[in-house]
Amino acid sequence: MTRLAAPATRREIPPGFADPVFDAQSIFRHVLTAMSEPGTIIHIGGELDPPSPLGHASAALALTLMDFETPIWLDGPVAAAASDWVRFHCGAPLTQTESEATFAIMSEAPNCLPLTRFNRGTDEYPEHGATLIIQVVAIEAEGTLSLTGPGIDGSRSIDVIGMPQDFWEQRAQTNSLFPRGVDLILTAAEVAVAIPRTTFVEPM
Amino acid sequence: MNEQTIPASGTPASGKTGYNFAYLDEQTKRMIRRTILKAVSIPGYQVPFGSREMPLPYGWGTGGIQVTASVIGPDDTLKVIDQGADDTTNAVSIRRFFARTAGVATTDETGEATVIQTRHRIPEEPLKHGQILVYQVPIPEPLRWLEPRESETRKMHALQEYGVMYVRLYEDISKYGHISTAYDYPVIVNSRYLMRPSPIPKFDNPKMDNNPALQLFGAGREKRIYAVPPYTSVKSLDFKDYPFEIQKWEEDCALCGAENSFLDEIIIDDQGGRMFVCSDSDYCQKRREAGYRGKDPSAPRGNELLDDAAESA
Ligand SMILES: [Zn+2]
């Protein structure tokens, strides 16, 4: 019976990518599109079955971008359910200190506030600014937010449901010292949208 | 659930060739991919990365190759150009490298490519939304000749202190009556970062501005990646009284008659005969296929002559 103990523990961790090389490449290209064309909605992570509340798209991003070089901060609910999954599949160190994290995953948007807790990089090394993966209720093309900036031909509008009242104002303040800032990837189930620090977001 | 369905993270694809897919191991690709995303989110800023040894010498575009290798997938169609031509030794080697290590389709046609790796030109045919242009960069730092210390140039970028570059260009004007820089002409990206566009002719600079394609720059020896997202402002440095100007030619392309294309001067015989032809071989070919003719349409293309010369040297 003791022989079953080790496999049983592993069996509790749902699988990662079926094909790590090609899944990661394909998802990266979607993320690259998302980051270089802010507000573009991408579909990722459909094949995965991560431990709730870690969402499909968030999990796919973790598998694609995170490893032993990237300390990760998880909010309470994600940490409780998915710490083992993230450690096992990404080999990434988890940190309790927000400012040390290269990536952070939040089960819901209110948990990311205040944004100033995260690393915004420096004027000399702005790339140290963190990438925050924030799970929201829903993301829709066309809506109440108007996006402008690099990667956007004119303006693009989206709707994000599940954001705290003053989120966009806090984000603008947090990123007011460009090139310092945090980059956001918002996810909802299998969709995601990126909002890098260069994007101006205006609630309409 | 069967335990064997849990793949170990980062398992390399052992293709039929025994290489990792696109040569690089998964951890390296992940690191470069993270670097590319930060480069995109800070347009024009050079992000340091852990450049890997590649099976080609520096100067063969190892930075561009690492970027392409981290981006490319089995559904991509790759075009590689060197000085505008698809058929030079360098371009052929890189194309073959990716055909072998990634099994991707390759093309000479700008419009067919999803990823274009380039050394020293931007294609004449306008790039499209969804395409990725990867530049091979020898020296990424625009301020390097003015300030050799990395710690100082980093500060200058941080403070947006680019006065020395304007002074350098203005010295040109007082010496020659115009700005003599014809290649690698400095630009400002998104009204913020001074950027070196790699040694493209300044003729190509206006194509970078507000381009619908994503532009990625890889410098292997200097370990830097930078980017210009689509629809991003890229302005060539100039002065009110000396506005930026691109190269112009008295002649049209001798083969296809193009009036607005970047021309190479080609020596066609040992009597000193010469002619001007499009540097972009695919563009020239497409025009000739469409029936356009220059004044000497039957002459061989310059690159064929140059390659012959290189092989006999
Ligand atoms: Zn021509």
C-alpha cells in the first residue's frame, strides 16, 4: 500500500500542457499579439484543467512564461488551491512579498490593490516592472473602456467586468512615471487581454 | 488520470533531426519570450537578455536568429533577407537553419511570410497587420559612439538626455551642409526612446513609423532585444531648418523601372559598366512578373554577380 503513496500525491496535480513545446509556442504567439495590440482578446488554455480558482488562461500563461527564474506571487485563494500546481509545472519559486514577484496571479481584481505593492522597475531598468495576471468576471470586445497608445490604430474599446470602482485611476497613478510601471494581463476563463504600461485607458 | 499524462515541464521536442524545436531549449525560449514581451511593453527600450551560443558566428545575425527561434512555430512561413535579397549566402543559411530545426515553410514573397528576418533592409512591399519583422542588430546602442560607458548611456536613456545625438547630427550639417548619416539613422520611438534601427538605409526609416506589423530587434553579441509594436510612432531625428530626407536616385531600376525603390549600384562588366537595380529582389521580381520593365530588363541581377564574385574569391 505504501507503494501507492507517491503516485497518489502526484495524481492530485492536474496535468499541464499535452505538448509542452508546441503549446507554449502557440500560446506565446497569442500573448505576443495581446501585448503588442492592447485590447485584443485572445483565446488560450482550453485544453487545461487547472485547480480552481486558477483559471484556464491564467494557467496557460503560467506554463508558457514562468520558471525558476521568475518569483511568483499568488493571492490567497490561488495560493491555497494551486501552489502545488504552479510549483510542479513551472518549477517557479513562490514569494510572499509582492515587490519581489516577476509575475503575480490574482483570483479576482480587488486582490491586486493597491497596485503600488508590486515592482514597477526603475528608470534605468524599467523591464523589472511586474506582469500582473488578474482574473476578472468577463472581458468583452466593445464596451465602456477606450484604449489608446502603441499597438492600437486609433482607439480600441473593450469591456472588463469585475473591476473595483477606482481600478483604472489607480492603475494610471501607478504607471504615471513611465517607463516605470506594471503590465497587466486580464483573464476570464479561456480569454485574455493585455494592457501594457503604455496603454491609456479611459472609462467612457 | 494516468500519471504518464503529466508531462515534465520543459521537455524538449526531439524532432526527427534530434534538435530542439527551432534549436533553442525550452528554458531559453521562455527567457527570450519574457524579454520580448517586456520589449514590446516599453517600445524602443533595449532589454538585456541571456544570449545563447548559436551554431553561427556573430555577425550572422545570432540575435535575430534567437528572436525568430523563440517566436516561430510550425504554422509560420519564414522569409529571410540580407540587404534586400533572399538569395545571398547569409539569407540562405538562416532560412535553411529554420527549415531544418523547425520544419517551417519558407518563402521569398514578402506578402506570403508571417515572419521576416532581415539584415539591413525593410521590404518595399508594405508590411501587413499580423506579420512580424525581426531585425538582425550588430550594435543596439544609438549613443555608443558618443558615450562608450554602458552605465552612462543607461542613465541618458533613463533621463531622456539625447542632446548629444542632436549635437552630433548638427556637426554634420555645419561640416557638410547636410546630415551625412545614411544608414542606421537614429529614431525616437513613441516620443520617448532613442533607438538604433540597425544598419538599414535611412530610405527605410519612414516605413517603421506607424507600421501595422510588429518589429522586433535582436542583438546577439550585445545581448539586447527591443521592439516597436504595430501602429507606433517612429520619428527620424531632424531639425526645423534641416528636415529629415531620404535618399533619392537620378535613375530608375534598370530591370523593373521602379521609381520609388531603394537601388543598389551594380558593376556589370570589367569595362566599368554599371547599372542601378532594386535592392529588394522579391519586389523587383514581382514588378517584372507584372510586366514592368526598366531600360535594361535582360541584365542579370546584381546579387547573382556578387555571389559569383564571392565564390570565386
Ligand atoms: Zn527593380
